[in-house]
Amino acid sequence: MSIKRIGVGPRMSKAVIANGMVFLAGQVADKAAGKSVGEQTRDILATIDALLAQAGADKTKLVSANIWLTDIGTFAEMNAAWDAWVSPGNTPARATVEAKLAAPQYAVEIMVTAAL
């Protein structure tokens, strides 16, 4: 089996392509860190679009998504950004939970898996 890694770092890769699937690491807001949950979510989704494109996939091929929020009270705000982005009729299996994230400027983290 061939494995291709995108954005390889010392601890993790931003994406891994294996067995016809693209596995993205949890993504946080680079440009919108410290801003609203909606802004962070839109920033993350743009990053996901770019990584999927680099891997040869797109959001119509999402199969699963995991979303972590530091405050579940922001669920509706995150969903507004998600709903505007996700491909109608191609929604993935998804889970959203409240969790403490690695750094206080991050309010959202999203990890997705897609088919090629």
C-alpha cells in the first residue's frame, strides 16, 4: 500500500493519503485565532478545502468529521458556518463535542476524512 503525507512535521502530518482515503489532522484557525467561533470555523474550513484539493479530493467526498468546541454554547454559531460550507446531499457522518483545546486562542478544531 502506498502512503503519501502532506505537510509533514516533527509530530504529525497535516494530511495522509492511504488506501483511497484522505485523513486530515485536526485543524485550528491560523488566521482567525482568538476571533469568534464563526470566524475560526470559516478559517478552518478554508484550510480543509486547500488540504483536500492538494490531496486530490474535495468536500463532496467527505465521509466523516469530528468537531471540538471549547464551549458547546457556540454550537449554533459553528453550525452556521458549517452549514454554509458543507456540500448539500454530501454531508459526512459527524460528531461534535466540548473539549479543552491545546491553546486558549483556539475555540474550534475540526478533523475530517474523505475519499479520493
